[in-house]
Amino acid sequence: RPPRSTLFPYTTLFRSDKLEDYTFMLEGDVYQLPFAYSVLADKGWRIYNSEYYDDTKINGNSYGDITLQKDKKTIDVSIINASGNAKELKEKLFNKKELGWNSINDREKEAIYTFSNGYMNFLNKAKIEREFVISAKEMAEQNGFRDVTKCEFLKPGDKVYYINRDKSMYLAVIGTEKLENGLQIVGAHIDSPRLDLKPNPLYEDTGFAYFKTHYYGGIKKYQWTTIPLSIHGVIAKANGEKILVNIGEDENDPIFVITDLLPHLAQDQMEKKLKNGIDGEDLNLLLGNIPYGNKSEAEAVKLNILNILNQKYDITEADLLSSELEVVPAFKARSLGFDGSMVAAYGQDDKVCAYTSLKAMMSLENVKTTAICILSDKEEIGSMGNTGMESHVFDYFISELLNKTGENRTNLLDKVFCFSKMLSADVDAGFDPLYASVSDRHNAGYLGKGISLNKYTGARGKSGASDANAEYVAWVRNVLEKNDIKYQVAELGKVDVGGGGTIAYILANKGVDVIDCGIPLLSMHSPYEVTSKFDIYSAYRTYKSFWEE
């Protein structure tokens, strides 16, 4: 209310029937009501002899009387939260996407960093799917898992795995309920965009030896030039011998590179569209330059490379015909930023979800519903082939569980899937302010704000999407909220800008309730992708809580 004019004979007061028309002059300044208390506080007026303080909260639509004092002069005023209960309503009704780092203590932060260190160490030794399976098997057996093919019977609490051709893996912890009541599945993939060697890769041109490559998955070809590259994989010889290859990761190993044109001579190249700047046929790996023996011998550099490979691996050129050799960045997984809050690494799509789900499964002991972990192959090229999720090998694994728990009967597998729930653990496109135009800010996944749910994927009008049912989305929300796990619901970019898919639709086609649930990622499908350590740990907690529900 206006100040009492009797206290300030020099104050001129103008009155009308409306509060907003009240004006008065105080110490030479004209004020119009209502205005914020801070306006007078800035002039030196302070609360005097009152139950209120500068930071006292006034509830919506509530009044209070206070006395202000300055230089032994006093003024009585009424205060009101004239905005009603807007602040309280916002707190209650708004869906807040808050940065997760703001809500954790030092102990939780330490747990996040420790977990992420383990993740980075794992990535550095498991850059391709075969290496991931080797490391996952070792971890599983250390935690009491057994090969299901060597188990005659299964009972609640048993932990088993099945490895499919060394490139995909399924794990299970048998629950106390019957399998026919449904499973709880977390499914990730362990293949990543890369360069594969062609069947006849080795050739020589003008004194240089090269491997010819064929890119795998969706890449920006220009990103793969002039970076250090390594070679991983397997060579299968006709005599049955299998040789594992890993060159370029050890500090004492050589690395390889794909060259690019110098800018001084690249005028025509730079006029091309970005996607055509580097042709797929030009993604050839530089191997060496020294000729073998007589310098005049034809293809002497190629011969020297073959001689080196023969001495190291006891192979000939023909053995490359039955090899699976993959070219990947030789970068190490590293902490990113002055604060170390992020991880930069190759292959985080989707090894970040694969690792977190694998670690979550290792922590399980007694579960009610049988927990299944999928580590699949070939997702980046459509999940085709007998190591991809389109094959029936996963069905075989579940059938083996039914057989060895003594439950199996005709058509039971179909019923099991129809009563099952799944988190399709795959990465989401993180919002990047440098490329904000492709994202809907209201429906984007943000780094550092927790796990990201994608109700649907697909492209344009949800083409090819697996669209989760509202009831299942609510069930997943309940799991996350009661375990105090930060989450966000997003979609992959603006409508009509692009799109993508995961293995979700494959399991949904079997009758499983599925939603995509993964980690926001910057620079997806690039040689060096970026994730938030907070989100990595949130994914671990999410998958663990899902299985324990």
C-alpha cells in the first residue's frame, strides 16, 4: 500500500481507484505501484522490526505487512506475491529437464568418474565386435556365468551366456517366476561404423602399397582421412587356423592413414558437395613404401608388405580372402574437457549402451523376472545376417532357456515374447548448439540430463518406426522415477530432416513391449564420438533398475 504520508510530509501522494494507478514521490523519486521490494532495497531501505527477511518466500496470493527503515526514517508497506501461485504451479506441473550434475554430491560424482574410467579402459581393448565378445565373456565368467550349451538344467539364480559366431552374445539371469510370464530384455549392439577390407585388398601403385576398403555403416567419408588408423579382426586360414589381428593400438605399433589432397591443389575437390569430397573407392589405407629386394622387381613394395605379414602371421595373400579385417581409429578413449565431464572415443555407438547394460547384468543376483542382455551385431547395416537380430539365433537361445528350465511346450516361445518387456539400448542424437537447426529443442536429448527415451524412431512420417505404447512408456517412467534416475524423452531431430532406427522394431514384431532407451551422443558415427559421464552412469542405473523391477 502507499506509504503513510504523515511520516513523510515531503511525499506527494496521488490516489485513484486502481492499484496500478497509485504513484508517489519519495526522496525525489517517483514510484508506481506495484513494484518489487528490491527497488526500494537498492535505494538503501531495509526491513525493520519484522518477521520477514530479504529472502523470505511469500506464498502465492499471500499478503504481509512490513516496516522499512532508512536513516532513522520508517515506512510501512504491504507486500504481496501478486503473481499468484505461478512459481508453485511451475514446480508442480512443468516437466523440468535439469542438468544432472547439479543434483549430485561428491560421493556420487566420484562413483560416476570411477565407472567411466572402467568404461574407457574397456573401450580401449574392445574396439570391434569380436574383441567386445572376448572381453564380455571374460567378465561374465568372472561373475559366475556359464556357457548355456554346457548346462543340462537351469534353475532360478543361474547365470548363463551364449556366443554366436564370436560376434554377438546373449546373457541371462534366471528369475524366480516362470519364463512363460515374460522376460525383461535390454538389447544393445556392439558393431560400429568402420572401414572393412575388400576381399582382395592389397595392391601397389607408384611405389606405395595400399589396402582397399569398403565402408561399413553410415559414415561421413571425409572424416576418415588423415587420422591415425588401426587394423583389427581375424584371418581364417584354409587349414582351420584362426589368427587374431590387432595392429596400431600399442604405442610400439605402426599406425596407418588414408591421405587427402593438399588445399593448394584441391580447388575442384572443394567445389564438390561435402558428401562427394572423398569417394568411397578412394578410402585406401596406406601401408608402406619400401620395396623388397631388387628395386626393379614389379610390385616390390606389395611383396615386401606380404613378406612382413608372412613373417608375423604365417599367411599368404590368398589367406586375406577369408579374413574379416576392420579399419578403425587408433584414438584412445579419453576424458574430455577441463572438468573431465565427458568421454571422447570411437565406437560409443553403441558400445556405451552395451557396456553399461553388461555391467548392470553383472551386478544382478536374485531377480523376479528372467533378465536378458543382448549384445548384437550388424545393427549398423540393418541387423541382417546370422549374427544380426534379424536371425533366429536369439529365438534359439530363449528356446534353450525354456528347455533347460523344463518349461518348453508347443508355441510357448511366442507367448514368452508377447509377455516380455524390453529396453532397446541404443544411443540418441544429443543436442549440439553448433548444429541446432536440425533439432527440435523441445524434443531433443541433451548431454548431462540423463538417459534418453525415444518413444519412436523412423523417418518422415515415422516410416519404419517402432512406436512404444503409452502404457509401456508410463511403466518405464515409473521405474525411473521411483529410483530417482534422471531421464528425458526425445526424438531423432526435426521432422523431415532425417531419421534412423534400432533393433527395437525386430523385437516389437515378436510381440515384445519395446522402447528405445540410450545415451545422447555428439558427433554420432564419427571417428571420435562424445558422451556425458553423468549419462553413462545413468544408463547403468537404468538398466539395473529395469531388471530388478
